[in-house]
Amino acid sequence: MSQPVIAASNLRLTLGEGPAAVEILRGIDLDVAPGETLALLGPSGSGKSSLMSVLSGLEQASSGSLTVAGEDFTALSEDDLARARRGRIGIVLQAFHLLPTMTAVENVATPMELAGDKNAWDRAAQELEAVGLGHRLTHYPAQLSGGEQQRVAIARAIAPRPPLIFADEPTGNLDASTGDSVVDVLFRRRAETGATLVIITHDRHLAEKCDRVVTLADGQIASDTARARGAA
Ligand SMILES: Nc1ncnc2c1ncn2[C@@H]1O[C@H](COP(=O)(O)OP(=O)(O)O)[C@@H](O)[C@H]1O
Ligand SMILES: [Mg+2]
């Protein structure tokens, strides 16, 4: 494999202390190649969202080593992690974390504008149109359905064209046909930019589009299966 974009070795995440300590991640070894598309599967509570938080720099591992896009994530402070993520890592969380006081287009454009993108507003509108929300640009999150909010969160993550995209069950709130069209947008952008995609999903259709399927069980990797690209 060429230099991995994510290199995790013996990653552990323990929350709580003493007798109340819970081991959430129990020694994860995972290398992801640039441009790879990886589906992360596993039962509820197996640690998928926790692993995504650590790999994307939202949460610090308790121990182990983690290099993402050439940066040693275990050595960075929270502020430095936030800087490392900006423009480089797009994240779609299970709870969408849209800003309630901003419209859909503001939610997508504002982070890009803050990052200095002169075309932030045009690109935000285009990305929302691509996920089928061209008619919802000036709606506030509270005026949108769960599925529409999910699509705003996806547009926000992919609009800056980050080289690394993480998505936690991005089709979880969408009906099958909307889910398929959003997945198409995600993979089309990936094809355009060569981004690396790490997607947590229960959606078999979505997992089948990925190069590689990693299964978690009880905080550990239970299986790791590479597939020839385009095999699905
Ligand atoms: N803040 C927390 N404190 C204690 N336990 C937590 C916390 N967050 C998650 N967990 C536990 O960690 C385990 C993995 O959770 P999670 O990563 O959300 O799993 P998944 O996304 O696979 O459903 C679960 O047992 C969950 O209850
Ligand atoms: Mg989860």
C-alpha cells in the first residue's frame, strides 16, 4: 500500500475511571490507503462511532498511535486537532449538528467562507442542489425533516472537497431512493477528488459500493475484507 492516509496502531479508548472505566476501543490496528472507500460495519455498541470520532480527530484515543494525513493525532491538542481537520476532513455525524440559527445554505457556506473560500455561497448552493435540496436553501433546520437535515450535513461535509470524508450512517434517516441518490453524490465527489471515504453503515447497498469492509465487534476489528474496486 502507498503511504496510508490513516495509520492506527493498537488504538484504545477508555472512558471513565477506576471500577467505572469502560473499554470502548480495545486495540485497533487499521491502515487506510489514499482514495480507499471503507465501510465500517458492526452491531450497535461495537464502537463504530467511537472509532470514527478518534480517527477524525474529534476525540483523543487513550493510548496507541494514530497518524492522519501525515499528522500525529496523538500528539495534538484539541485546538490543533480542530486546525488539522479544517478543510481536510469532512465529517457527517449521526446527530447532524447543524446550527439552528442558520439556514441550510448558511450551514454549508459559513465554514467554507471562514476557511477563505471566495465561492463559498455558490458552492454551497450547488452542493445542496446535488443532494436534492435546491428548494430548501433558506429553510432553517427546524423547518426540515430528519432526512433533509441529514442531506444538509452531507452537503456541508463534502462541499469543501476535503481529501478525507467520514460519515456515520449517512443514509440512516433516508428512504431507499433518496439514500441511493445521496450515495451517488458522495461517490461522484469521491471520483472527482480522489477523497478517502470511511462510512459507517447498516446499508448493504452502500457497503457493497466500498473497496473494503471492516467489521467491529466489542471494540475490536473482527474482520477486514478487501474487494476489487468496482466489483459490486
Ligand atoms: N461517553 C460515553 N461514556 C461511556 N460509554 C460510552 C460513551 N459513549 C459510548 N459509550 C459506549 O461505548 C460503546 C460503543 O459505542 P459507539 O461507539 O457509539 O458504538 P456504535 O456506534 O457501534 O453503536 C457502547 O457500549 C456505548 O454504550
Ligand atoms: Mg454509532
